[in-house]
Amino acid sequence: MTFKNKRAFRIGGASWLLLCAAGNGALAQGAASPTASTHLPEITVTAPSPIVRRKPVPARTPTRVARAAPGQNREHTPEPQPAPLAAAPQQGVLPVVTDQFATVTVVTNEEIRRTGGATLGDLLFSKPGITGSSFAPGAASRPIIRGLDVNRVGIIENGVGAGGVSDLGEDHFVPIDPLTTNQVEVVRGPAALRYGSTSIGGVVSATNNRIPDALPACAAAPFQSYGLPVKAPLANVQSSSCVNAETRTAVSSVDRGLEGGILLDGGGGNFAIHADAHGRKAGDYSIPGYPYLVDRTRPVDGYQPNSAAQATGASIGGSYIFHGGFIGAAVTQNDSLYRIPGIEGSDHQIRMDARQTKFTAKGEYRPDAAAIDAIRFWAGATNYKHNEIGLTDPADFSSTGVLQTFTNREQEGRFEVQMAPFNARFAAVTTAFGLQAGHQELTASNSVDPTSPLNGLWDPNKNNRVAGYVFNELKFTETTKAQIAGRIEHVSLSGTTPAFIPELFNLNPSPGDIGPPTARHLSFTPKSASVGLIQNLPGDLAASITAQYVERAPKPAELFSRGAHDATATFDIGNPNIGLETAKTIELGLRRATGPFRFEATAYYTKFNGFIYRRLTGNTCEDVACVGSADPAFPLELNQAIYSQRDATFRGGEFQSQLDVGPLHGGIWGIENQFDVVRATFSDGTNVPRIPPVRVGGGLFWRDANWLTRINLLHAFAQNDIAPIGETPTGGYNLLKAEVSYRTRLDSSWFGAREMMVGIVGNNLLNENIRNHVSYTKDVVLMPGIGVRAFANLKF
């Protein structure tokens, strides 16, 4: 799923005890029996640790298999590159993953540097099947996968949750900056079960080298010549000390933006260290036309008011690398100050002041044992807080203050044991077991009126979870393999609910109707399972089919909300009576990763039982008073929304391809295209709200060993399949992009740099009015207009 120089985690098939019991069954009759020399295929699941490839133990012969030395299996390059695909990619080549049971979207380091994007939502916006929430472009935009967001899309960094509150409000930023990220992967299907049942839509995994898992290349120079893949040295071998450095800088015209970062990797002896720091600053971004009237009378031309943003961050980490493994930790600080565009945001000059301190640790040990191949762990703790600052009275500039404060204190850990490969007569088997646990405390206090019956969006609440999972892989032949995975969790939630628990469709509380909060303690035990099959076909094709059953426990916001939610312009009312959400999915895929024509095609069908969503009632609210449908001449501020459950069906597909047409001026030119569609309806045929439109795109490219040029047009059709209440149609748009980049090695005697990549990227070159249908603010906030971004990346 990634590229060869980084690590991969291999999981799969059924437990060998079960396989032995079934050894004489139907599966055994047609399958080739693996030999002792057969290597199990690598199945990458965005784990930051490598796997040592071992020969399967022959059936009925539990003899010890000689383990390869760690120094012979731990690959590392001067720059941490994303992990194994079929081969290391060329610049601009479409990365297609063929050894996964569901589609994996990969954004490589080189593509991140070219594309830019201040948020993960911006970075992934145009990928097939993915878009961003675009609440505050360039500051707060969370990825949306196949029409699913927040509580159904996990976001992790180096195997640990991001730790912010972006899943609790679309105006909240994701505390992961692409500027210091080496690779982003979007994992769907069975692999997502490793991270929790709240990842039905998929997992967005960002990786970097903040916890090194090998010595940098220069520290291992005594073992191999520079420029070749370098192995981490054994503990009893002396290595030299050194430091590698990298700078990443860019400027953008659309927002007068400036960004920069520096990354340092050093090592000596058995220790590897990493440090990085980054910062970005941007003004209000340019727009093509008139999005709305700020004061209802004065037109705004040329820029999106109240859209400026700035962010800074730094991290330091280190690892001790020993014979058979490593252990390391890192501390990261993320700070962000950004404004909220839109009528409300501009009138009240709303801005977010967010801070996060995060501690992470991970390690791996490969014991010299016959039964256990590897033991791994990941752990993290985060302390997050943001203040929502603005004017309580738009006419009084002295009324600036903190309107609301969100905090999140969260700890989590995951522990995995991977068993040694086992030859079970009819299949080579690999099994991995895991345990995961977490604790979360959330608050959302109202600083304007602490005496209000509703003190914030919810009272403090707690969320405890513990889970166990198993991934098993069966390799029947060189061309056929299967996977069986399962997960069981226990989730305990505690919080308070107001007296007006929504038992009825319409709810008309007044301040006098709100009684004292009632404490609630809820628990759920969701269970999930998946089965998959991959078959290699002639012509370097790989076909896959996956069946998945996932149960999800409701989140605190869905249970305990009872107040104004300005980001969505709703008065949210949680429902502590909602139960488990169940998703049953079938996904088919066909992919080709090599040759002049590379492509991937996917079709899926998901049936939700008890789909949890915010249901608009048609009532409106102001403060804590809600009434029936408002007089259009005197609209109230917020739409009343009650968390509810209904059966729903999602179906759709994605396609992308790249064709190398032929040689041209010493390089290769070709064409590429993409397509995605998702249709989502409730059981009565009405539409699920905020579903992305159908998109189709294509373009031309030319590349050689150093240069890459590309021009691409993405067309989004109008979205008229909308919910009956509270949603408006959105017009289509054309997004034209072009880029030119140059990458080369340098003579370090110049100024110390050994590698350089520079380029220019043009975005929205047609300067179209682009409104993102899935955004809650799309009627009053335009996406950025025409802009040019210039970047430079140097390695020392």
C-alpha cells in the first residue's frame, strides 16, 4: 500500500488451529500446498513497523525456522519513504495498491510537496471517492470518504489517533499538518478494523519520522555506500554520528500565504533522533465573485472575509534501536489561530485559538522464538484545548471575548502480537492478535453565560473503550489469498442529558421547560468481522472481493448534545436512546499497478441498519427557545436538529487510470482520468443529506527523470439529490489545475544541499465559483479562486 523503502505490516487468513481442523475439507482439495521455501505475501496496513519475512513452518513439524537477522530485514533510506508497493514509484506515476482487500488511496511524499494543502481535507479534496468538509478552506477541512464523515472516518498519525475535536464540529481543525507529513494513506475495508469500529468509511493515516524506527542512512554509512538502501545496524556494530536536514517552503498568491518547515534526523550508536518545526500564515483568500453581503448591504468583492489563518508546530523524538527491535517516543506541539468565514463568522469576527500537546510512543521487538514473529505497541496521550473567540455584539467592538471552549484529554494504546507463519497443508497462514484501549474526557463550556440552563453544547462526558481483534491470512497459492478478520469492543459512556430528551418528532422547549440535567451511564458491545479474497489474474491484474459487517457504538455528541452548534447552524439535541449502528458492505475491485496502463476500479454497496444522523425537524431556535417553522421575514438563528436513527443504503464506485502513450523529447507523455459517484438514500427513498456530487476528470502529463508537467480538469456535476429539509441544491463546477516541477540531485559542495525539488502549481485556473456541496457553509463561502503556488524542497 505504500512504497518499498518504508515498513509494512502483514496480516491475514484464519487461525492455524482452525485451519488444521479444516485441513481435509473442501478448501484443501484444490489448493497447492505451500513448500517450506514459500514466502508469505506482504499485506500493508499502514503500520509504521516492518515485518520480518519468515518461512512458514511445515504442518505437523513444529521445528524452529531460522530467523533472519534484524539487520538484514529492516530497510531504511536517507529520507523515510512510504512503505511497500510493488516497486519504488517514479515521479508522477499513479500509485496503485494490488495486495489489499479494499481500495487504498496513497498520497506520496513527493505528491504532498507538489500539491500542498494546509489541511488533510484540502490535500485529499480531488482524490476519487474523497472530498473535504471545507468549512474553513486552508484551516478546517476534514476528509469525507464516500459520503461518510466525522464519526465514521478515523484520522491517525503514526498509528495513534489525531487527538483533536474535529469529529465534534466541522469548524474544528485536524491537528495534523501536511507540511511535516511524509505520506498519507486512506485505508478502507478490513484493515480499518485495527483502529476501531468508528472507521466504517475508512481511516486517514498520516506518517512521519517523529519516532524513528531505524538509524538515518548517514549513521549507517560504514555498512553500505551512500544512496543505496541501508539496513539498521546491529547493536554490537559501531556507527558514525550524523544529522540529515530537510527544508520545505512555499508561497501562494491566492491568500498571500507563506509556509516553511525544517526536519532534522540524526543518529549515532544505537540512538536515532528527530526534530521538526513548521509554520504557515495566510490572509483572507481571493474569490472570483460576490459570495454574499457581509452587512446585508455592502458587497464584498475579491476576497473571502474572515478567512485568514496561521499555524505553528514543533516535535522532538528519539528511539533506541537494538538487536531485534526498537523503542521510541516523541512530544509534539500544535498551535493554530484561524478565522471562520461566513455571515455569522464575519459579523462576529469569530476565530479559533487552538493548542494541542501530544505524547506518542511506539516500539517493536522480534523475539528469537519459533511461535512469535513480532511484538509491537503504539501509545498516545493528548491534551487539546481551543477557545472560540468573537464579538458577543457585532455592533460593539469592545465585546470581544471567549464564546465557548472545547477541551479533549485522551489516552490510547494498542498492543499486537504477530505469530510466525504456519504451513497448514492447504495454505500458508499468518495470524496477528491485538488489544486496544482508550479513555477520553470532553468538555464544551459556554463562557458567555455560565448560568444558562444549557451551559455549552454538552456537559463534561467520558468515553472508555477496550477492544480485541484478530487478523488472519491464508495464502492458498501464489495467485490466491484470503483474509478473515474480527473485532469485539466494549464502550462505556457517561454524561448528562437535559430534561427534554427528544421522544417526539417535534420539540418546542422554552427556557422554563428545561429541567436539571440527568446523569446517564451507557455501555455498548459492538462486534465486527470481515472476509476477503484476492485473485491475481493474467495481465498483471488483481481482483478482490470483500464482505464486511461492522457495528458502531454512538459517540458522546450523538448522545449528550443539547445546545447551539454554530458550525452547522443547528441547535443539536442528543438522544441517549439510540443504539448500535450496523453497516454491511460488499466491495469489488479490479486493479493493475504495473505496465504502461495502470488503473483501479472499485464498486461498493453498504446497507446501514440504524444509521445515526442529525435530523432537521423544520423548527428553528434562538438561545434555548425553539418554535415551529419561522416566519421567513424574521428567521431565527439555528435549525433544530435531533440525533436519530434510520436505515440507509450507500452505493457507488470509483475509477482512476493512467496511460503512458509514448516517448516524447526524452520523456514519456500520457493521459489520466478519474471518476467517482456515491448515492445514499434512506429506506423511504428520501436522500441522505450532504452527499458529494458525481465527479469526472482527466488530463495530460509528461515526465522524465527530472521533470513532471501535468494539466488536469475535474468536473463536478450539480447535486440535486438533497434532503427534504434544510438542504439546498448546489451547482456544478470545473476545477482546472496545472503543475510543473523539477527534481534533481545536487553537488553538496555548492551550499550543502544534496537533493532539490522545486515547482509551480496553478489551482482553479478558470477562476470559477466553486461551492462544495458537503460543506455546511457552501451557500455563503466560496472555495479559493485562481492562485499560483511556488515551492522548494531541499535535503542536506
